Amino acid sequence: ETGVTQSPTHLIKTRGQQVTLRCSSQSGHNTVSWYQQALGQGPQFIFQYYREEENGRGNFPPRFSGLQFPNYSSELNVNALELDDSALYLCASSIQGGQFFGPGTRLTVL
Amino acid sequence: AQRVTQPEKLLSVFKGAPVELKCNYSYSGSPELFWYVQYSRQRLQLLLRHISRESIKGFTADLNKGETSFHLKKPFAQEEDSAMYYCALSGNTDKLIFGTGTRLQVFP
């Protein structure tokens, strides 16, 4: 059984660009959640997908969007990047509570 | 408002000393409470959930609904306990609300 994986590990973009982050769920987990963790803060909920449908959204603007695929892997897309989007982006998968986190993608926006 | 408060950014103790990491929450309803831990260069991992009522690595946490607290305790700290600890809650969805975290440093 493999754990949650994320790619890429690190990414550097400039303001205004678009970025796609990827996440592979733990085997058998049908729910994926995305979190943003700014420096010195706890993770903040962005949104969650359950069986390819969005199943809840945090206080993030529409330029943050996502997808979940039939194999339960997921993407986070961010358009029109801003400097404040610089953070660690975490993906977590779950099936019945108790979320399991990936290692994260460190995004730097210059 | 749904909120998790961890009042201490840093807690430093010597090996063998008792540890208590504080967590208070605000939620209208019956939340599920969790403690997550992040060791150096490792991913965030689940340490405890209140419904399990178990002890993991010597840590325990009791949900006190009257005080809306879920403090994490260990009677004798070990150097390998040094890590970042996050308290989190979830309501009627799997969405987790995290506190800002407490860094525990255990000195030899």
C-alpha cells in the first residue's frame, strides 16, 4: 500500500502565472482534501473532492480550482498567481475520517 | 465561528519532564478533535483522535467539552518527541480546521 504522493516537490512561478499541483491518493481512499500552509501557520482548508465532485470549500477565491479523477488522484490549479500564494500546499486523502497527508509542494511566487 | 487555538508557539522541556500542549476550540456542535505531529523533514501525520481514546507514543488527550479543550499530555518527555504539534477539529464534514501549532523542544 502506497501513501499519498505529491508533485512537484518545489515550484517557482512569477506573479500572474498559472500553476497545477498534483496528488495521488492513498490506495482505496476516495476523498481528497487540499490545504494551504503559509509560513508559521497551520494548514488552511482549500477544498475537498469526493468521488470526483467538490464536497466543500474553504475561504479561497475562485482562481483556486481543482479536479479529482476516476482513480481518485487530484489536481489543484491556481490562476493569476499572487505573492501571497507562496506557501506549502498539502494534499490529504481519507475514506472515513482520519486524513493522511502527502509531503506537500512548496510554491514560491516571485 | 469555528476556531482552534494553540496559545504556545514554543514549549521547551528537559527529557523526563511532563509535557502539556494546550488546545482550545470553538465550535457550535459536536466536533471531532485530532492531534497531528510533524517531525523534522517528515510529513504531517495523525497522532491521536479523541474518539479513539487511546495512547500513542505515551501521549494522551482528553476532550473536555465544558472547557472546550483537548490538551495533549505526556508524563515523561523524550528527545524524539521534539516536533511540531497541531491540534485540529472537524465538524460534520472531513474538513479539518487547524491551530497554528506548537513547537515542542525536548532537551537532553
